[in-house]
Amino acid sequence: MTTTRYTPEHEWLRIEADGLITVGITDFAQGHLGDLVYVQLPEVGAELAKGEEAAVIESVKTAGEINMPTAGTIVEINTLLADEPGKVNEEPLGAGWFFKMKVQQVDEVNALMDEAAYTAYIAGLE
């Protein structure tokens, strides 16, 4: 069973069976961004601190970044997004993931919002 956590910046983190963390943005986020036209992903092997910029995204409406939700090392990137950034809009919780990472502190991931808390959080924003 996988566990998914959410950040206030609308990123999701899925704790995979192998202990790696897959990171993407939520459906709420992609809906507000509009159609993504460009995604710049981090380098595999990069060690990034919590809050550090990990990826850059551009949509028809705006540009933004995906910041590291916790400190860790990038172990895989979704190369599909280079040619098909729209996958994030089509499948934000599936094929539209950004990167996989090995975290330094799993407790930081577990401390993030669960689905119920995130749903309540975004309800307060609308």
C-alpha cells in the first residue's frame, strides 16, 4: 500500500514500496496553472535542501517552480515531460509525476497533510 502526502504548495508525495518518494503537483494546482507548455526537471543525483527549487514549470498562464518538500537526492526524473508537459494536466497524480527522490528524513514526509487534511485545506482556498 502506498501513502500519499500533500504540501501547502500543492505538491503530492507518494511513498513507494521501495522507500523512494515520487513527487508531482495536485489536480488543484494543475487546474489553476492551466495547460503546461514547459517543464525543466532537476538533474539525477542532485542533492537538494528542503525548500530549494527542484523543477521549473511554465503554463499558458504563468511560470513557477516546484520546490523540494523535504531534503533529499533526486534518483529519477520523468523524461516524458520534456516532450509532453501536458501529461501533468492529463494525469497529475499518475503519468504526470516530476521526479523520484530518496529523502533524508522520512518523518518530514509523514508530517505533511494526508488526503483528508489537504481536501479541507483546498476547500478553504476556494
